[in-house]
Amino acid sequence: MRVLRIIHKWLGLIVGLQLLLWTVSGLVFAMLDHEDAAGENSVRALPVAVLEPDVRLVEPAAWLGDYAGSELVDISLMHRLDRWIYRVRFADRVELRQAGDGTRFVIEEAIIRRLATATYAGTGTLRTVSFRATPVLEARGAGPVWQAAFDDADQTSLYFSAEDGRLVAARNDVWRFFDFFWMLHTMDYRGRDDFNNPLVILFSTGALWLGISGALLLIRAFGRDKAPPKTCGRARAGAV
């Protein structure tokens, strides 16, 4: 029991610090406004495009021969700004084709500037547009993206997919504050979103063992208090 008490004490110190972080981070989540953290107040929904009957579309069969040997997954029709586009998804990539004439379409900086300006609903102005070829933590695994940064008080950034120009994330300082505590809560200091990482499993197991060992020590302490007091031999002899 002495060894158990020593382990319980030091493990309680280590695990207790993480339990405190879990409690503080949970309190932060409860206090923050969800819409501010999600950046919803900085984004406006674009009007739903309707395909008019008089719009001329080229059938995909006219250009599918360019992809002979590629593993085609699906083809979908989407609207970006003022044009209709075919989104051609393969097993390893995505390509775009203008629906009107079948020519290739690439998401470039000028298009992102127009998309960002049309999507942004805040009070700032567009400051910079930059292409990010490597994964960006704020975009959470969206692959290559375009970042549109605005000069508002919350330092809002909108992220658009480099593949098809869709909005993949809206971030601001409130979200960054939230994300820091989210990292402490999940204990995923690299990707932030993995609840099954070894640290969580280790500390959760430690917390479980701490509860079990604490219950054993508590039972032991109550059992010792109920035991009848022992009288020494000398006291018994004097009484006789």
C-alpha cells in the first residue's frame, strides 16, 4: 500500500495537470461564441445558380478522349462566378473544364480575388492572396489552397480549394484562440483533430488507474479507521 500511495501521488500530479487543461479548455469552448469562432459572420452565401435552358453546354464525350488511361471517378457541373464548369474527378486528381466549349479551366489568383470579394461579408478589405501548395494547418487537410487575407480587426482569412475554387475554411483570431485550446484538449499537437492519439490514450488510462487506486486507498483508510484500537501489554497488566 505504501508503494501504491507513492505512485498515486506522483501520477495524480502529472495527470491532474492535464485534467486541469481539459477543464479550462472546456470552459473556453463554452464561453466563446460559436458563430465567431466558425467565422460565419465573415462569410455570405453566394446565390444559388440556376442553369437556364438557353445555356449551351458541350457534352463531356467531346473531350473525354484526352484522359485515356486515367481512372475517372465522376463528372459534375458547378458554377463559379459567371460561368459553368465541369469538375472532372479522377482517382488521383481533379481537373476543370469550361462547360461552354470544353477548354481547360484553372483556378488562378484573379478568380480567387473575385471569389473572396464576393464571399467576404466583413468590414475589411482584401489585403493579400497567396497560393499554398503544402498543407496549411488552418485549412485542415484541404490540400493545396488559396489564402485570401483581409485587414479587418479579426484578421480574417478565407481559404479556397486550388482544385475547384470552393470555400474550404474561414478563419479569424477568435478561431485561432479556440484552436489553441482545442489543441490542448485533444492533445494532438500536430494535426489538432485526432482524438485517438497515443497521448490521449496514455493520460486517459492514467486517469482511470488513478481513480481505481484512489478508491482502493480510500477503502483501506476507512477500514483502518473502523478497526478496534490495540492496547499495549503493559496497560493490560496494570489494569489487572
